[in-house]
Amino acid sequence: MNKNNYENAISNRYEFVLLYDVENCNPNGDPDAGNLPRIDPETGRGIVTDVCIKRKIRNYVETCYGDKPGFDIYIRQDAVLNRNDLIAGEALDISESLEKIQKSKKEEAQKEGAKLKKSDPNIDIRIRDSMCRHFYDIRTFGAVMTTFVKGALNCGQVRGPIQLAFGKSEDPIFPRDITITRVAITTEEDAQKKDNEIGRKAIVPYGLYRQEGYISANLARTITGFSDKDLNVFWEALLHMFDDDRSAARGKMVLRELIVFKHDCCLGNAPAHKLFERVEALRKDDVKVPRKYSDYVVTINEDNLPAGVTIDRKYRDDIP
């Protein structure tokens, strides 16, 4: 692969806005706060991390495309990253050398890395490109692959073209810690003392969340080779990522809007924040405590768009 020109890489910059709501569930628990929903303590607004949404995207792609070449997932449940890193060695027929670097101490690993560099000065780039070809999420979000660093191979840190900001609720949320009971008893000893056990469940009664994202054509064409086919899979994953992610904690999460700003060139035609400001979700004047999506009005200012920028409402909940 030419490191500076991926033939099939996307050629347009994009930004996008996701609006999704949650009802009586925990969209993203905070392990530092007993798994309560994440919250900004100064404003009371709920928070959903970027990695939370990336996890859902990875899960969807693995479920629907994981058996297709180029759509394996690097960061997945129960994955051993050192083992995944060796996939590049299999593709390039250098598995033995890479495995030796993994298992050796630093001095011996550096000698093995020097041998590889001597036979192929671009081996770092070839390993990186091989990983990008094989793993969809590396091609999309990037990754830090430190396995071969001690062998002096600088192929591990990949900047992905798609990045997500933290999601934030449009209004303050009021998390509830609900007490629940279980009739099954854990131990024989406890069974002599009680006939149920008490637990707790954290929920957000309702919240409309907004999350913004960025897609860099420049990083796609110079680093990972993220293509239009990959982009279509990404949009599909955003549209359906909540459908196969139900659990007792995340029973009702619903995508309401996916709004995409497309630039007609690689580096873009307008600042991203100015485009994001065109999208507003405002609570209706007569609603004091929002409890459903129709309590909000979503507006998109399409007047006087910067030259070379178009808006695509890929999904809106008010259209069947």
C-alpha cells in the first residue's frame, strides 16, 4: 500500500450529529460512582463517553460483517491483543520474527527488529497497513498497538479518521437508584435467615442526548485507507447500534436523528463548530420536565450554508 495515497479512501470530510434518547435505563454507567449514570456535576447534564458508542458500533459490525474479509474487530470482548497483533505477521510471512519480539526481552527484541528493518526499511508501515486492512475498527477509529515497540518498530499508534466527542444530555438528568429484590438466595446459610435479597438498579427516567462526530478524509487517505464502503457500514451501524444492544440496564435507547454535514473536499469548507451550531434541540416552552422526544423541537438551520457544504438528514424519527 502506498502510505500517502490510498486509492479507495474517502475523499470528503464529514461531521455528524447524533440525537438519541433514553428512558428508564442507564446509558453509560460510571465505575467510579457505583455504576450510576455519568453526570456533569456542575450542570447536572448526563454524559455518554465516546468509547461507549464505539463499543456498540464495533459490536454491530462484528455481528453483521465479522465473517467478511477486512471486517474483523481488534478491540472486542475476550480479545487477546498480542495475539491479534500477530495477524500482520501471518499476512506478511514474518510471524516467527514478530512472535520472537513479543516474547523476548528488550535487547533481544531490538536485534530482531533491526533484522526486519534491514531486510525491509518500510516494515513498520507494512505492518500498520496490514492491520488496517484486516481490522475494521483500526481502519475506522485507530488503535494503539504497543506489542512491537520494544523491537524498535514504530507501527503501533494509528490515528483513525473517525472520532466522537462525549455525548451530553440537552437538559439536566435526575438519576434514580432503585431498590430491587431477588427471591433466589445466594448461599445455604443465607437461606436460613431470609427469603429474598436486596439489590439496586440505577436509571435515568428520561434524557435526550446529543453526540457529535468528525470524519477526516485526510487521515483516511494517508494512514488507514478508510473507504466509502467502510463509511456506508459506519452509517448503518449508527442507525442500528441500539437494536442489538438491549440489556436490563439499557432497555430503551432510541436513535432520533442522524444529521450529516458533507464537505466537497478533503480538508473541508467550514469550521466544524459552526456547522454543529446549526442543529438545535430545544425543550418546548410548556414542558417543565421532559419525559418524551416530542417534548423537544429539533431545528436545522439550512440557510446560507457555506459553499461546498451539504446537509443530509440520514435519519429522523418523525418520518416513518
